Amino acid sequence: MVREAISVFDIFKIGVGPSSSHTMGPWRAAQRFLGECRDQGLFPGIGRVRVELYGSLAKTGKGHGTDVAVMLGLMDLDPATCDTRAIPATLDLIRSSGILVLPEGKAMPFDPAADILFQRGTTLPFHPNGLRFIATMSDGSEHGRTYYSIGGGFIVGEEGEGAGANGNAAGAGAAKLPMPIEKAEDLLRHCRERGLTVPQVVRRNETAWRTPERTEEGLEGIWEALKACAYKGCHTEGILPGGLGVHRRAAAMNRDLLDGAVYADPESWIQAIRAKGGGFQDILKWVSCFALAVNEENAAFGRVVTAPTNGAAGVIPAVLLYHACFCPENPEAPADFLLTAGEFGSLFKKGATLSAAMGGCQAEIGVSSAMSAAALTQVLGGSVEQSLMAAEIAMEHHLGMTCDPVGGLVQIPCIERNAMGAVKAITACQLALASDPAHAKVSLDAVIKSMWETAKDMNTKYKETSEGGLALQIPVNLAEC
Ligand code: SF4
């Protein structure tokens, strides 16, 4: 039985950094709460809203911008299109005026320090990322709803409604796919039986939600957003917010690699990198530069594409830009890459988790590396079996990787970890292309199962709590704002 139908656009979503589970999920939960209040006719009577954050959202929510996200969500701003440069001023205005403006211009008193409560000592039973919105109505009664942010920007409601056994939510809604896929073996069977590539299978399945033309437009939009994010990160200097004093490095690397030349837009920049080419050292440096650029933007509350999470948002663009700049030209490649990567991401979501609060960093960087390895193998002409093998290799060498961000910020080790994930993906692809998958000893389904077992066995302090590992090795004294 197929549990879920997940579209490529559930896996890739344009939004705002720094975290899919701690920023995008809570943002969407706030919007959903308002929508449900509207549906129940409660919206006009709302006098005030307070928000309670639990578990990992309480422990690392400050550094991950969860408080910022719920405020912007209550304002019903669209994370895909809002002006990210205006966010600091918007927050300043809420703090200085004590007023938050809900949709339809409805102003309500709101004090972030009093109305957003970090319940660090409590974890709700269903999932470590729980949050609750409580509206105080004009007649004094209260209306509350609980949501869970289960990774990759997905949310589920009270008691985990709409979720599977591993806390996963249904994707783009109930849809009858022509070729349902729950496991890697299903994907392989469809490809073999019909003589299709992975992107051909995914294209047919996506017709369950929209026309082929709209799917292609959506993929083009994701590719444009990825390029724009990397370009911006490669052209922005300074120190990242949050108090750790982390310096941005991508801009200096970009300048050095291009001998100081400046290009006006992402397209001419990519063409210049392609024309310049480079030896092994330069190509390796570019891959790191692309990954750092995207995750510096992510850490700075910039516009990023969740892929499949925000903390791991740099791996896929780094590998796709590596292909665009240093591999044989192929105009079809970005769309095919994204379709393949999206399908492999959904395999991990169905069989394990995309949530670091459930499975540590193997669920973020590990999954993005496996997605990239499979997709790169596909666009470089590998077989379906080689794509499966590449994903298996990439994940095999991320198993057990913990999540222990310093100061609860998505900066150390997160930013560099994206570069490492991208390099591992390229290596996994090269190994798969040089191998006969018939000799593979471990299947992709087996490694996904191992990842989920490892996630369940992992000590809670290594699951996005900043209570263990690297997070304890660097003394931090971050401002509580
Ligand atoms: S350590 Fe990994 S999983 Fe944890 S916040 Fe950083 S990138 Fe995400």
C-alpha cells in the first residue's frame, strides 16, 4: 500500500532561511492557524494570540528564527515572495509598537517576549517540533490548536493528523499517481517495465497534480531561484546575524576564482565561470563556494529553496551548478536533475525522515547528498541502477551524522557541512558511474532502513537540541533576541 503522494514541489519550496523545520514549518503553521480560525468564523473575534514552542523548537528556536517565523506567519506574509530585506524593520516595528497586524489589517497587541513562550522543559509526545497557537477571543474565551513541524517545511495538525508512522505528512494531497512509488524497488520496477528514465516516471506522476507545462514552469522557477540565491551569496560580504560572529566567505572565494571580475546577473556569471573553466583545485573550490554562498544566504534570513531542508539547502544547488559550469552542456539537465533529486528525497521521507529533530544531520545533509548523487548520475547519462547506487553510496557515508549546531544557529557546522555533502555527492556519482550495480551489496532501500533505525537509536541530545557534541565545545553567549 502506498502511504503518501509527494510532489517534487513538496520537496523543493521557495522560502526564507534559516530552517525548514524551525522557520518554514512554524511560519506555515501560523498561516494555517489563521486559516482555520477564518474557516470556523473565529477570525473577527480574535483579540490576542500567544504561541508556545516545545521540544527542539524551544531549545534551538531562538537561533533558528522560530519566533521571527511565527510573527511573519501571523501577518500572513508569503515566504516565497515577501521582501526579505524588509524583515528586520518589520520585526523592529512589532517590538517598538507592541502591535502585530494580522491579515485584513486587523491590529492586535503583541509583545514577542511575553507572547512567544519557549517551553524548553517540555516535549509534546507526537514529535519533537511541536507548537501551539492560542487565541484569546474578545469574549475572554480561548481557542487553541497544536501543530507539528516534521521536517522539510511539512506540518501536521493535532495528534499528528495526516501523518504516517514515522511522523511524515501526506504531500501534495490525495492524488492517484499513474506509477505509485513507496520504495526504491518500486521506482526501479516502473523504469524497467516501461523503459523509462527516473525523470520520465516523475513527469508522468506529476500530471496527477497539474499540466506538464505548469510542471516545467515550476521547475524553471526553482532553478532560477537556486541560481539567484547562489549569485547573491557570492556577492554579499559581512558577518552573519545571530551573535556568533561568523564571517561570510563565499564572496571572497568567488572574487578570487574570477580574478576580481564582476558579472551583472546569475546567467552571465554562470557563463563566465563556464568559459573560464579550471583544474581540479578550482572546480573543487567552486563547489564549496556555491554551497557556502547558499547557506550564508540561508543563515542571513535570505530567500532560499528548501532542498529538502533549509539547513541542507546548499548541497543540491552546488552540485547542479557544478554540472552547469563544468560538465557537458545540456539544456534539459536542470529540470531532469530536480525531478530525479525530488523523487529520491521523497523516498527518504517515506522510508525514514527529513527531520534533524528525529534523525540528526543524516536526515538533512545526508539526504540532500544522496538526492544530488542520484540526480547528477542521471544527467551524466547513468542508468537508473547507477542512480540508485549513487544515492546509496552517498547516504552510506552520512549514516549516524549528528545535529549539534553551535548556539542553535544554522551556521556551525551547517554551512561547511553543505560543501562536504556536495563533494561526497559528486564522488558517489563518480563511483556509481564507474561501477556495475549488479555487484552492489547494499540496496538503497536497505540504507534508508538503516538510516531510520539509526535515527531511532540516536541519543536525543544529537537531534537539533544544541545540548551535545560540537554545540558544547564552543562557548557562546548569544543575545536573547
Ligand atoms: S547540523 Fe545539520 S541538521 Fe543540524 S541544523 Fe545544521 S545542517 Fe541542519
